[in-house]
Amino acid sequence: MKITRADVAKLAQVSTATVSYALNHPKKISLKTRERVMKAVKTLDYHPNMVARSMTTGKTMQIGIVLEDLSNPFYGEIVRGFESAANKMKYFVNICTSLHNLDDYFDNFITRNVDGIFVAALPHQFHVEKLYNLV
């Protein structure tokens, strides 16, 4: 059974709005209330539904990186730095290589409404208009 925000609210004896504030805007509620909510979150092992959140915020918290060849050590360093910076900002990184059709990746990024993309692939490997559509 999926644990919901309502389950957390019930355990913490607060409203679902207070659970949202505790998770997203902790300075808007008292420390005591936030601690009670966070204890319930931990007890229930609650994880917010990122799809639902993205519908409300307009952000998917996903970004993509498209590389030519991951076996090149240079690209490995790029990925490490990119992912490290993205994780600090709570973004999920989709790493794609040119082993597959890059145009398909761009179509997928458009469909998923990713928040950003980094491309380290030569333009001859994809249709540039796909990238323009994404932007």
C-alpha cells in the first residue's frame, strides 16, 4: 500500500497542508510541528509523489545529459561533476549516450517535460530541430 500525505498528516495529527509546508516550506511552520511531521515521515517511510508534485509546481526535477561515448574518461568526469551539482539541487539526472538514437532521447525529454538538458554530442548525430523543440 502506498503511503500518502494524508497518512502522514493523520499520524502527526496535523492537516495535509501542514505536511506540505513541513516538506516544502519548513520556515512557515513551528519547529515543533515540523519535527512531529518529519518523525511521521520517517516512521511511515513516506516518499512524496514527484509526478503529482510536478503537476503542481511545473517542475519535474529531472534534467538530461546526452553524451557521445561514456567510455571516454573525459565524459566520465563531465558526468560526475554534472550529477554532483544536480544532486545538490535535488535533481534527478537522466544520462543518455549515442549508443541509441539521440532523436528518440530528445523526444522522450520533451514528453517528460525535463527542466533542462546538457548536450555533449556532435550535431551530425541528431536532428538539431529536435533540440530546438526541447528548448
